[in-house]
Amino acid sequence: MDRIRIVGGARLAGVIPISGAKNAALPLMIASLLTPETLTLENMPRLADVRLLNRILGNHGVDHAVEGKRPGDGPHVGERVHYSARRIVDTTAPYELVSKMRASFWVLAPLLARMGQARVSLPGGCAIGTRPVDFLITALESLGARIDIESGYVVASAREGLRGGLIDFPKVTVGGTHTALMGAAMARGDTTIRNAACEPEVVDLAHCLMAMGAKISGAGTPTIEVQGVTSLHGARHSVLPDRIETGTYAMAAAMAGGDVLLQGARADLLRSALDALERAGAQVSSEAEGVRVRRDGCPIRPVDVRTDPFPGFPTDLQAQFMALMTRAEGVSRITETIFENRFMHVQELARLGARIRLEGDTAIVEGRPQLKGAPVMATDLRASVSLVIAALAAEGETMVHRVYHLDRGFERLEEKLRACGAQVERVSEGG
Ligand code: EPZ
């Protein structure tokens, strides 16, 4: 298994191109199940999760074709992929596949909307918590689906098709809102989604569904209205830039010091995280080409953050911000409100010399002047990358194990960091 070796201490300076967002790409790919026509997705990231979902969708009968590069396309231009679900050949998503990637559970809504039936394995727990799917099931029931749980599978049917209804989420849920949107788009009648997630990835899905002929208003606000249509058609849609990748490299630049242009990034997608970085002493500016992050000389200041649904501080940047705070000049408090077990990186950061104490849902981080390299590993992708950030400013060598977590969500991480002067390399088994 590959590992990543990092020798800390180098300043970061240069340009990092930001890829298409993983968490937008996955539901967009799943939306291709809603139409027999071709859905073309542009700016697709090259990630292990995308490849795995291609395989899962392939089982249902979705063909995909990656378009070749055009003259002038640089190495970092996202891919253009054509998805075609002309004929759905299987409405079952088996445990072996769904357990590998939770987001694949979201095939439930489009299969049900188009075929009137679906059988999808429950995804089970994961490293960051129990992560139930009860809100997704209730949402589909509100649209008239009949749902039973049989031998670990959600067995759903809507023989006459889904019908519009009221979906009122008890808690903001991204996957629940994706599910509600995909179900309601082709339901008979109107649907209101209350307490909807406002995350940019939800807005991106809504825009793509609208390009496919869906009638949706209010995406990006807590109340979304959907007027059902009888069928959806093919469309072309470009995946929005990855705000979590943007925030991750912004924090890396703040940690290591230097001057990095995050090319193609949009500051409006992660205002709260960039504000926290500015309070921590980084300079952040929006430029025509993207977002620029600098930290020169100024020490890292302690900043308290609390994760919240968008536009709050994203849970997917909590671990990275904690890594930065390990070198702040003082004590910071980081509160996680979205997932109950998303502090798995704390023990690993401690291996690098960080001083972090957990009190319920809050981590109290006592900044230190220096961290020291060590072998580390993590159990999820954002936790893994927080170790990379810490290692960039640690003295000596850090070896990050279980790199497959990073490959799930970060395209060419080591290449992007190395281009800015970081000492990072991938070491293959035996290397
Ligand atoms: C999405 O997960 C993202 N995944 C996560 O990113 C992200 O952390 C999360 O949203 C929150 O922003 C993808 O987009 C593929 P939720 P999702 O439903 O949709 C509870 C990453 O690293 N809940 O918004 O699964 C749930 O337990 C990943 O890229 C229920 O109780 O998250 C959590 O506490 C990790 N019942 C909260 O709601 C339900 O039926 C929000 O979860 C559904 C959710």
C-alpha cells in the first residue's frame, strides 16, 4: 500500500489548480439515472470515489465515456464525462458496493422515481459516526413510496410513481436534500422541502436537474419548491470547484507560510472558513483567477470555530483547521456539531506533538511552537489530509499511511503541493 512521505519546513509558493468538487460530482453522476438521454458532466475530478461510483452505476446499466483531452488542455483540466442510462438493467444496489461508499445509497431516489422500485443496501456505520439514513427514507415516504427494511436492504416501491408532498427535515441533511430533490423532480404534483440543506453542492445538483428539465426554485435557501415533471432529458453541466479542497490548501499555505494562488477557487463557497483563516493571521484575497492565501512572518493566532451547516464552518474542514491550530500562539476551541465521532485525527496529531484535549464535542487545542515528524495514519479522508497539513510544518519526516483515504477525495495531492515547493512524495510498497 502506498504511503506519503513529507519533510516539513518548506514555505509554499506557487499556483494550485482546484479540481471539481467530489461531493458535487457524486450526486450529479447519480442524477444521470433519471433520464434515458445523455448527461454530460464537465470539470469532473479524477478520484477513486468517482471511479468506484462509475462501477456502481455501471451495475444499474449506466454507460460512461470519458472524452479525450482537447488541444491546449493542461494536465489539471477536469474531465468531460458522458453518462447514459438508456436502459436501467438492475434496480438493486448490493451491500458489497454500498458499504464501500455511503453516497451510493443515494441511487435509491432516482431508481424509485424512474423505475417505481429499488432495493438498496443500508450503508452501515463509518469512521466518523453512525450516520443513519432515516431522514432519506422518511423523505421518500412523504413522496408516496412504500418502504420496508428486509435483510439489511431498503426495499422501496411506488408502483404508480412518486407523488408530490411536504418534506420537513428535522435536521439539515445534505444527502436527504439530494434525495428529496431527485425524488420530487419526477413526482406527480408539487413538493415543498423544508429545512433543506443550503450547501453549494445541493445548489449544483438543483441547477443540473433544472438543465435536465426539472422545475425547482429556492435551492440554496432552507425552503425549496419543486414542481414535478413527467420526464427529464439530457443536459450538459459543469461541476463546481471543490470548496473543501480549496480550504484544505488554504490551510496548508497558512500552516507552512508562503503565498499560494488557488486557481479556479471561489471564495463565496467557503466564506466562514476563509474568515477563520484571516482571524488566524493569513491574508486572503479574491482575484480574477481564484483565491490567494498568504502568511508571511505573522504568527498563527488561536481562533475558536464551531462546525455548522452551510454557510457555517464546514465539518469537512474541521480536522484541517485543527491541524493549523496546533501551532497557534495560544489555546483554541474547536466544536464539532455535525458528526459525533469526527475527532479520530486527534490521537494522530498527538503523535506529531500536538496538545489536544477532548471535552465532549469540543477539542481544546493548545498551540505549540514546533511539531515533530512521525509515522501516522488516519481513518477517513479529511483526517488524513489534516496530518499532511501538520506534517508540512513539522520538523523532520512524517510518513502518512493508508493513503487510499487521500486518493478518494484529493486529486494528485502530492503533485499539487510539490509544485509549490513542499517536500512531499508518494512511496510505493517496498519503496
Ligand atoms: C455529506 O454527507 C457529505 N458527503 C459529507 O462529506 C459531509 O461531511 C456532510 O454532507 C455534511 O456536510 C457527500 O457529499 C458525499 P448529512 P451526508 O446527511 O449527506 C445526520 C467527506 O469527507 N443524519 O448532511 O451523509 C447525520 O448523522 C464527507 O467528503 C441523520 O441523523 O451528511 C449527521 O449528523 C464526509 N439521519 C447530519 O445528519 C439521516 O437520515 C448531517 O448529515 C441523515 C443524516
